Amino acid sequence: MTHMMNVPGLGEAAQSFIAKTPRMLIGGEWVPAASGKVFDTIDPATETVICQLAEGDAEDVDRAVKAARRAFDDSAWSRMRPVERERLLLKLADLVEANLEEIAQLESLDNGKLVFFAKIVDVQGTVDYLRYMAGWATKIEGRTLDVSCGFPGDEFQAYTLRQPVGVVGQITPWNFPLAMAAWKLAPALAAGCTCVIKPAEQTSLTTLRLGELILEAGYPAGVVNIVTGFGETAGAAITAHRGIDKIAFTGSTSVGKIIGKAAMDTVKRFSLELGGKSPVIVDRDVDLEQVIPGAANGIFFNSGQVCTAGSRLYVEDSIFDKVVGGIADIAKSIKLGAGYDPASGAQLGPVVSDEQLDRVLGYIEKGKEEGGEVVAGGGRSGEQGYFVKPTVFTGLGQNSTLVREEIFGPVLVAQPYKSIDDLAAVANDTDYGLAASVWTNNLSFAHKLAKRIKAGTVWVNTHNIVDPNLPFGGMKQSGIGRENGAAAIDLYTETKTVLIKL
């Protein structure tokens, strides 16, 4: 097999990385799959093979779990002071920052997103997140508690400890590969856990590059293990393995349900960050110059491949035509192209795979069949690459397929409303509850809706903004648990009670 050569905009470091022999990180060593199998990873902008990766399965997962267990139970890692874990995370952040350009190029090549956005959002966001989580390593604490039991005259001392949950299996998605790996690894490492992480098979490159930097930073062997492969084999093996204490998954709701059920077979702890169908609510008392580009960015950013994408737009009817017309104009003006090629002038890249292309195009056709009016986009762009035209629908009702189901592509459904009285009910009329945004200059309107909308995050006059210190996760079928902030440390620690009779 030949590797991609002379890719426009791809530097020597990125080119050198993709030319390496397929391998996984297990026990501090770079190894092939035990079976010797490999699989192709594809450039979604050109549909050509970037390189081949090791196809891990249950045997490789078992090797990785055993390495992680050894590192957790008795190694330099298990005896490491919190301040040393903090320093390692800070060192890792420095290394990611030092290789920012290369990593952004790899992310763009593998996922399809623009290098410009990969630098700012994915790579610099990862650097900031690692530095933030490093600080938590020295701030994990228990409590002293009063005791009411015992016979008269008995005295007790009671306290709690927060201790690492153990070996963690982590399965990450393809939309923000590096950032999601950091969201899983950083709090787990700050807490003292060891990890077996499986990146999405479509986008494994930056997680593997992160693995190189983890070794360079000085992490002991087995603390972080990376197994590449497919969900139905490597992912299922991670979920089922009895040597894993906790599962952390980000991905679709359908797969999350399977993982949750499987985790219960061995009563693993698990956290799930799943899908969304986020409403964007626009009040008539709003600055159209802010809301039109803001709502457009809320759905079209990353080609709509964002779990919090603002895919349901509700606009007060007196300004509906202006808002939808403005978003449609933006959609029509967006230039599609390879995100890593400076000559392309691209403002938006492709969706990640042929499978995702077919899924999104299928939903667009479904919207047309159900009577929706396409006011922008409405199909594939070009014959090469997985490009979807940014699409805006009107004329679809609340029970239509495109309003009910997560598309995970650049497709917006806009609906007018007359009264604010039923807005919360309409916003909540979904199986999901991950995020929502409210656009208004009316403070009372914003606060009332923020309380009533059932979502893990409600933004006001913005959309898709996350921060390391702000808890992130969903209600209803959008997931279980919260990432980021102190909540992320809670995901990777157990509370132990100690009671002493004096």
C-alpha cells in the first residue's frame, strides 16, 4: 500500500507521522495487532487512503488492560504524588502546544475540518484543557464527618477518601478526536487512574500522536494504552472486559445504550455523553446582526458534526423570514473544500466518511419527501470527497423525521412560533436534552427559558461554547454524568468511608 504523498499544506512532520508502520500503544511499547490485521483510514476530502492502522481486537484489549492493571496496582504511577501527576499533565500540554501545527494538520486530514479551526478549537483547546485538569491533581479531597451511632460513651473518628476508580476504558468519537481524547484522559490521569482508550476507527491519527507525546512527557509504561480498531470488536471487548473498572463513552445514543447495558453485566461504573437535538430559540427582541451568523455557526460549524449542534431553529414569526433568509444566504455562500489545503479557500470541510455522507443525504431526501421546503443547499457538493451543501429546511412540523432525529450534518430545520407560552414545551419535545440556546435582549425571557428547558447546557446569545471549568453533559437520552470541571474528577474517583472507634 502507498501512503499519501505531497499533500498540499501538509508539513514534513505530519507527512512523516502517517508514513509509520501501523502500531498501537500497549504497556509503553508500540506494537502491531496480535492478529496482524490492518485497516485503511481515509481522507474525507479526496476519498483516498491516508495510511493503514492496526486493527485491534479482544486479544489486544486484554494485553492493554493487563498493562493498565499492572501500572495501577503496583508501579511508579501508583506511588506517585499528586504534584507529580500535575507536572506530567503540564508537560504533556507543553508538548502538544509545541507540535500544534502538525497535530492540527493531522486532525484536518483525518477528520475533514479546517486546519484553522483545528488549531484554535481542537489543539489549543486540548492544551488549555490539559493545563486546567493538571491543577485538579493536587485538589482532590475527602471530608471529616460526625458520627451518630454507637453506645453512650463511644467515640469515633470518621472521614472520607476520594480514590481513583482504577482501570478506565475510554471510547471516543470522530468529530473532535484529539479534544475528546483529552476530555477522557486528563481527568482520569489527574485522579490517578490508568487508561485503555480506543479512538474512533475513522479518526485515530491524533490520538496516536498524543500517545507519542505521552511517552515523551515521561508517563510510566501502561498508564495510557491506545488500541485502534472497530467498535464491534475492540470497543465491545473494552466494555466487556472484567479487568476494567469504569467505561467512559462519547458517541451516538444508540451505541451508548448498548454500552450501558453491557457495562451492567459486570457492574462497571460508566458515563455516557451521547447525542442531541438542540433547539435554538430566537426572540423578536434580538440583534439580527448577531443572531443570524450565530445560529448559522451553531449548525454549520464542523459540518454540523457536533453533538450540541443547533439543528432546530425556532424564530418569532414576525422576524422569521429575515432570520431564515439571512441564514440561507450564509449557507449558500460557504465555500467547501479540503481543510488542509491553503489553495482551496475552504470555509467548511467534508463530513467524515462515506457512511456519514449517505446518512446525511438520506435525511435530506426524507425531509423533501415529508414536504419540507429547501431554502438552501439540499444535496451533495461535487463528485469527489464527502461534501454536503449547508442545508436549510422550512415547512416541516414538530413530528417530522428531521425535527425528531439527530442528523449529525449541516442540516437546519426552521420553524416559526407565535407565543412564548409553549416554547419550553416545544424545546423539550424531544428524546434528547444535551444543549439549547436562547437569543434575546430580554433578561427575564432568557432566565425563564433557561430554567424550563431540559438540557445540560443552556447558552444565551451564543452557541457551542464549552469551557474546561463548566460541567458538560446531557439529560434524558443525551447521556449520564458530567464532564469538565470538578464533575470530571467525580467520574474517575470513588468515595471511601473510614470509621475509627477511638
